[in-house]
Amino acid sequence: MKFDKQRLIFGLYLLVLIAAFEIVTGKLHLPAWPAFIAMIFFFEAHMDVKKAPHILVGGAFGIGLILLATPIITALAPLIGADLGRLVYILALVYAIVAFGEMVPILFNNYAFMYLTVTGIAVQLPNPNPFLWMAMTLVGGAILVGGVVAIGRIMMAMATPKPAPSTPARP
């Protein structure tokens, strides 16, 4: 195994991006996790810029789905019980992701399902704020994904050999 200089430099730039984002969101008392999940998914998508909208919009959609959970489960509870109502809601969403994923892939995708899953845990914490989480997914996630893309461009520019300066022709 040998060190890849480009990856080491990329990693340092990434650490600066993460630290800056964490400091800013901390000072503003904003949750950073939705944006960091978007960045992680972007890496998992091999930094394919075409996948960024699916990650960001799907993530916000997944968080938004948590807002429907309580009214739907509450409506189902008298008929089938709360636990079964929750299961029916989850199964309906999984089916929707599979059934509509080809038709509306920007919404119905694995990113939406993962954000829904994580949000289902996060809403159990004190002071849940799904609307803020959605905004952080869209805005913060776009900032981090854009930062990763910018780092990649900087790295490509650094790796591109510079042409040697031409010497003027002598008369």
C-alpha cells in the first residue's frame, strides 16, 4: 500500500470544509447532520454531480415524509392499532419508493428512505424540527456537495501539468 498524494491533499481540503461548516452551523445553532448525510451520500455516489439533486431533494422529501407519519398512523390506530399502523405506513413508503422510483426518481429513491429512517430516530429527541432539517439538507447539503466539487476541481487544476513558458524566437 502506498500513499496517494492527491488523496492526502484532498483529505486536508475536506477537513477544512467540514471544520468550517461545523463551526458555522454550531455558532448558528443549526443541526449539521442532514447536510453531512448529503455529503456522505455524494461520496457514495462516486461524486457524480448528476446524482446531487436526487440526494438533496430525495433527502428533504424523506424528512418531509415524517410529517405525514403521525396523522396517518393516528388515523390507522383505531382501525388496526398504532404498531400495525406504523408498519403499514412504513410498508406503504417502501412500496412507493419501489413502485414510483422509475417515474419520479428525484423523490422516490433510497436517499429519501434513509433520511426518513434517520429522521424517525431524530424526532424522538427533544425539540425536533423537520422543517429546519429539510432546509439543512437542501441548503447545507448543497454547500457541502458544492464544496466537495470545488475541492475536486482544485485538485484537477493542481494535477494538470502547466505548459513550459515559451522562449521568444530570436531574429
